[in-house]
Amino acid sequence: MAEILYFENPYKTEFEAKIVAKKELKEGLIGYYLDKTYFFAESGGQLSDKGYINEFEVIKLIKEENNILHCIRGELNIGDEVKCVIDKDTRLDYSIQHTAQHLLSAVLEDRYNAPTLSFHMSEEYSTIDIKIDKINSDVIYELENICNNIIFSAVEVKTFWISPEEMDRYKFRKIGKFVDKIRVVQIEGIDISMCAGTHVKRTNEIGYIKIKFFEKIKGGLIRLYFIAGNRVIRDYFEVNNIINYFRRVLSSTQKDLTERIDLFLNSRVQLEKELQKTQKMLIQEKLLHIEKDDKIYIDFTEGLDKKLLSFYAGEIIKIGKDLVLLYDKFYKILKIQQSNEQKFDIKNYFDEIKKEKNLKGGGNNITYLLDGIDVTPEEINLFLKNMVKN
Ligand SMILES: [Zn+2]
């Protein structure tokens, strides 16, 4: 059993300890037990610390009952005094995200009657799954404001221990697992929870909370994605870069940006319609010059989508051809169609090719389409030969 010291001082990131036991683990890892440790091991939604023991990087930290197993790829001896360094920035970042979660969950429960059912932290953002009656951007805006005002007020975050007998004296938002004593985390007047994680000492250290977005998940729950502290600054920088890019390419102000994008998308739809019309006219022009004698028609096109290829193939069959093979180089689509006399075994032959090359598409023995295929004129000839043989 080690002395777990981050409970008392989550800001201490350098310490010396003695190795008291070790065990061989999988994949060349060796796990060490220390007489005391400030390292936090993943639990309660919070991620494990990063750091070093002597010159060895800590690969994994495993939480056990009353102990922490420190896993490295390096040989150390029982009795060795080792120097431990916890990555300060990561510890602070995780403590900030975790404290932000307490605050968000407390405000959600208190003001919106929305309990938190689970919490998950990742390197990019954190999530909480909540049960809430109504949620929209107005609710998010208000929720963020309430939380950020508490952050700016620099409310103290206290941690202390109580015995299970004292439990009734507190109105806990979150009740966790405990053995002989209970660790309490209290944001004065805002939240009181059982929690074994690391937290900041005052809410102003959180800096800022930003809810990035929310989504509906299973069981009628809502998942909120949020960031806090420096993550908000980094995110703002990224978002601002994206906005500036769009401002530049669309010659727009930030305020007009959504309107400009809508206009741009609408004009694209119009242009596509125009293009389709022109391409149809070009196809009809081609039809006027087709050799009538040949019963098989082959063409390589560029920029005709599925719809236009179908139109093109249909028109060719109408003028009396037995079989048409069209390949569009841009869309990588092969369209095959034959007359109702069905002189060729299209379906069986192209089903084989589709399966062999793992392609999208399909069809029947009259009309068939293969999507995502590379075809050369030589291959078209090969297709023809084989279909006739079949
Ligand atoms: Zn906590």
C-alpha cells in the first residue's frame, strides 16, 4: 500500500520515492510499486498522468485498491530511490477539465434539473452524458454564461476526507465508491461530490468553459462536448483561422459569412443544373452522327455522372443498337446497357468483375453500372470478347 499524495497536493509534480515491489507485465513492460506517489492513474473519467521515473517514460499507470502500478520499459531494483517527474502541463490541463466537469454538472443539475450520468475525458475534448428536458443553443449560451461567471468569481475548490458515518451531513451531487473513508470535493456553494481525481484550487484557474456542440445519444440522453482552460484558446485560434480562410476566399465579413456560403452553395446548384442541360445537348448532338450499321457502341466520356450516363445509354439503345458500353474517366463509372433482346450475358459477367475488384454498383441483365472502376480501351475490348463468348 503506497502513500497516495496527489490527494493532498495535486500541484506537486516532482518527487523522490523508493521502489518497494515490481512485476513483469506483457509486451516488455515492468510495473513498479513505490512507497509513495503523486502519479494519478486513469479513473472516474480522468486520464492518467504522463511523466518519467528516472530516465524511463511512464507508459501506463494502473489504479489498484490503495495502490498505483507504474509501468515503464526499464529495469530498476527493489530498494532503489528514484526521481519521478509528472508532466506539469498535462496534469494541470486534466485537473482543469475535471474541475470544469464538476462545475458544468453541478449547474446543469441545480438550474436545469439535468443529472450527469457519465463523464469521459480525451486529449481533444471531454464529454458528459446528461438527462435534460430541453436543449438548444439558447440553453447552451445561458449554461456557459452561468459557469463562466462562477469561474471568474474565483470560488474555492476544497478537498477533504470524511468517514462514512459523516456522510449524512452532506448533500452529495455525486456519490462514488469508497472503502473506509470518503474524499469530498467541494466547490463552495456550487457543488459537493465524492471524487478521487485531481482538481484546481480555485475556479478561476479553469479560465473558461466552452461547449463545442451536443448530440442525442442512446436512451434519450444528450452528450455535451466541452473544453476548458488553454484548450479554449487553442480552439479559438483554430476556429479563427478557419473563419479567416473563408472570409478571404469568399471576400466576406465574419457577420455575412453564413449568408455568403448559402449564396455560394445555391449558385453551385444552379451551375450544376446548367451544366447538366449543356451536357444533355452535347449527347443529343453526338446521337446525330452515330454509325447506324454497328450493333455495338462504345464511348469514353469525361464528366458525365450516373444520371447522364443512363440517359446517354438509353438514347443509344433507342436508335437500334444491341449493346452500349460507356466509361466516364472523371467519375470512374462504367455503364453497360443492352436491348430487350438480351444478346449478351451482362449480369453474370459483370457481377463476377464487381466481386473480384470489390466495386460498388450492380444492376440487371439489361442495364448495369460499376462505380469506382479503372478501365482502358483494351479492357473494354476484352469485356466484349468475353461477354460474347459467354
Ligand atoms: Zn472530481
